[in-house]
Amino acid sequence: MKAALLVEPGRIAIDDVPEPETGAGDVRIAVHGVGLCGSDLSVFSGKWTPPVYPWIQGHEAYGVIEAVGPGVPDDRVGETVVVEPNVACGRCAQCRRGRTSACPNRQSVGMNRPGAIAERLVVPSGNAWAVRSGTAEDLVSVEPMTVVEAALRRLGEPVPDAALVVGVGAQGLLMALSLLRRGVTVVATDISPDRVAFAAELGASTLELSPPERRFDLVVDTAGTPAAVSLAVDRAEIGATIIELSLERRPFELSAQTLVRRQLVLRGSLTYDHPGDFQASVALIDDRAVSPGRVVTDVYALEDAHLAFERCSGARGKTWIRVAQRVDPTAT
């Protein structure tokens, strides 16, 4: 099969590789499309070292099941599915608590198990979720949408009436959509004017048009830089919750005095928990309650995967790679 191979940091080549083997409990998926995100860019740039080179990247995938392994019903062949790429062990203390996002044995497609930017992908059957609805753009956006929905689930109810989203790359745009769907007034800010303008097209207002003294009961930071966190803290109301979604490694400055005197709640939210969070996202897609594909602006063919990675960080919205020639989901 053909795959996009990261042969060294910053260089991708399209080449033939052996097809993956389908083991007991697995399904083999003919991949149609794969979205790109910040963690993919960290592997591409060399900030995250994959197990080996060459390496197949990508995890925000959808496609059609073409074969099943022993123990999986044959009638799953032909299903259009989205991939839940984080595979937890199901046995450790965190998994038993229902917090599979913290599983120390977790395997992640494209990070420490082979990725999805290839013509075929094998995953456990429980990590391939059948969908009945949604465009191709919607389906490559289900995984990052689930990250957002899990963060809001962990926040609990009620969600504040207004929220500030710091950083409106693809993750921030999806957060804006999820908050807007809940009736929240969303204010967006980013170092890129193009991204702020796109967020406004989706229904957000901009921080630059807000009074400088305005504060928010909910602030979501997707950037994670010291400057972004500083802005999030500065614009947080007394007693506000700040949700951090970034995996930025640089430390930021926040004194205990600020945290206590401002009575802030700082909550980190990592991916999602199996199976409930993905199940909830698929239900939203099937019910046509969401259209996460609205954040998609750029698409590339498999042959242009290198170009997709080079340009992704500067895109106005989300980028995805069309792996199959025909990518329209069989779901309608």
C-alpha cells in the first residue's frame, strides 16, 4: 500500500509499504481522509521523536472497514467509521477509574503505533466508530471535536454565558463552535488576524472589539505559550475557570498569590475517555446536531502530504489529506 512516510524530521516521501496485519479483535480500514493537528506537526518537526524512521503519521482518520479479524462480526465490513486513535490498556488503575486518557500504557495512532496517512489502517474494532452521517470534512474533524467536547464535559454545568478562546487554530475554532452551540457568547483572539477573522465568520466576536476591562468566567487556552497563558489569566474574572488544552512544554508564570486572590480554577484537559466521549461525538454527528467540518479550509492529495505539513501551521482553518480518490462518506 502507499503511505506518507516521515523519513526524517521535516521530510515526507510517498512510498509503498507492507499492508498492516489484521489480528484478533481488529478491523482493517481503507482510509479515505486524515486531518492534521499540532501533535502531527510536533512529530514532523522533530519535537516528538517517533519509535522509528521512516514513520507513518496521522491519527484524525475516517474510512471504510474492508476486513475484520477473528472475533469481529463480518457484518462490520462496509461500515463507514471514524477512528478513535488512543488505545488504552483497559486494565490499569486509571482505566478502571474510567480515565483512559491517563492510561500509562496507552498507544496512540501516529505517535507510538503506525499512523493513518496510508491507504490502510488497522485498529481494535472498539476504536472504529460507525457513522451514518456527516461530510468528509466533518469526519476528519470528529477526533479533535471530541477533545473539545471532553473538556467541556469535565468543566461541568452550567457553562458560563460568555467565554474567551485564546488561540483559534483548528482546536480553538472547534471549541468556539461547541460553545456557540451551547448558547455561549464567544470572544476569540489569536496572533493571526486571518484566524480571528475566520472565527468571526463562524460566529465569534473578537477580543480587540471588547472593552479592555472585560473579564470572562471561562477562558480556554489552546496555544499554551507563556504570553497566551498570561493573557488568559489577565482576562479571567474572579472565580473563573481556565481550561488549558495545549501540550506546550515551556513553563509559564503564575504565582500562588494570583491563583488564590483571584480564586481561579486552572484545569488541564487531555484528550478524552473511552468509550463515552467518542460515543457522544458520533451521536452528535449522526443526529446532525453539529457540523465540525465548518472549520476546514485546506485539503491536499496524498501525493502532496509533505506540502500539507509545511503549510498546515499557517492555514486559516483546519487542514486534511485526501488519501482515497473517492472520499465522499458512504453515510448520507
